[in-house]
Amino acid sequence: MIEIRPLSPKYFQDIIKFTDKEIGLNYFDESSLWELYNQSQTHFGSASFVAYDEEKIVAIRLTRMHGCG
């Protein structure tokens, strides 16, 4: 079953492994994920999400809020 989780720093290493495989090696690093994380936070939570099937990432949605970056 797919579970959608708000972006959190605890998922950064999983995201890096996922994007290295699915997008290209070194597309993201921890520094760039921190920047995206900070730019995706709102008063109601995160605008970015990670989709897990069990403990494996199957999709990500990384979104910057308007006016950030």
C-alpha cells in the first residue's frame, strides 16, 4: 500500500538513493534537499511529499512555495 508522507529530513538519504537511480547520479545532495525542505514549509506543513510502498520510495514531489528561491 502506498503511503504519502510529508517531506522530512529523516527521508533525505532515501531520496538521494531514489533520485540517484531514477533521475541521475548526484542530482540531489543533502545540502540541496535542505534548501528545498526549507523552501517548501508553510504554516500548515510541508508542500513536498514522499510516497513509500512499505519502506521503499516510489515517488517524490518536491515543491517550493511561492516567493522562495
